[in-house]
Amino acid sequence: MLKRLRNMVAPPAAEQRAALLAGKHITYTLRRSSKRRSIGLRIDDRGLTVSVPLRASEKWLHSVLQDKARWVVEKLDGWEMRKPEEVLWQDGEQIDYLGELLTLRVVSGLFATPAHRRGSNLWVFVADGSEAAHIEKAVSHWYRQEAERIFAERIAQYTPLLKVTPRMIKISSTKTQWGCCTARGTVHLNVQLIKLPLRLVDYVVVHELAHLREMNHSAAFWDVVGSVCPTFALLRKELKAVAI
């Protein structure tokens, strides 16, 4: 009776696991779902996620992982190489802005005031200059303001060329997409784009605006993109090499 009850207990929906794949010890997240009929593998900035049917056997899981071992290791290594260097939020540190480097100049005072740029320096005024979290918050606020300004300028340039009018523009902070366009005409652009060269910002803007004419990735869609961004294939490849 107890054995039967144990068999009725569903396995956890998500758990952390490890496996030896292509000679490397790989940790991954295992997710179970009653809606799945096959095993799927996804690799992003959080690592490897394996999604399986609720009652998938260990033998089946092991077989799929070993079959895809080399692919998994190559993809994970690629993500590791693309990871941006960790920023030390302190005076003299350098941060990315439109493909260039700005030097942080941190000034501590009684009151915090908005950060502003002077040439190649970003001046950050914080109430407590020793607190990295305060510096990061001030820079993040400045990034968002700059993103709103730059994105608005680029959209204003490309909407007449593409003959489209987005319903709304929103700034996102997702970890998986540089941008997206909804069926209702809302264009989302990732705030992290403000760190990239302007040519890549333009490519993402054009890509999402083009979806207002072709809500797919058909040949017709790429024709629309190419009409105002003829080097889109090179820019697309360049963007894929950058981690969000």
C-alpha cells in the first residue's frame, strides 16, 4: 500500500541536477510538465534547462542528454565567452555606452542628484559614494533615460521610411530578447541596447518596426528590413555574438 502511494506522488516540477556531458560536469535545471510529450533543451544566460514530460524515465533523459552532449557543451562555452565582464561600481570604473567606454566619476555628497555625461566621463552624484548599490542605481536610471531618448530618435527616423506607426514604445529589461513587437502594435526595446553600437540599436529598431508590416520572419519580412538596412545579415550575426 505504501509503495503504491509513493508511486502516486508526482516528481518535483523543477530540480537542480548534474551530468557528465562530453567529459564536462554540467549542472542544469530539470523541469517537468504534464503538457510536454518530448524532451526539450534550452540554453541561455542562466545555463541549461531541460524540459521533460511529467513521467519521463531516467533512461530516456540520460539518452537525450548524451546524444546532445557535444552541442550542450559548445553552446554553454559560447555563452560563457559572451558574458560581459562584471562591473565594479566605483570611481574610475568603465561602463559601456553606445559601443564606447565611459569612465565613472563618483562624487559623494549630502544629496543624490541625477548622473550626467561630460565627454568621456559619467558623473554620478550619490549620498553615500561608498555604497556600490547606490552607484549602480544611479547609472541604471541614467541608462534608462538615455535609452528612452535614443530609441525615440531612431524610431522617428525609421518609421517614415518603413511607412509604419507603432501603437506604443516600451522599454523592457528582459534577459532573453533585444526587442519584440506585439500583434497589437506595441514595440518593446531592451534597455541594454543603450550599451551597444548605434548600428546594432538601429538594426533592432528596424527589425521590430518591420514586424508592423510582416508579423513573421518570412522572405517578405527580410525584404522590408533590407529596404532600409541593407547590411542586416551582418548586423544580425554581430548581435548574436553579444549576451544580453
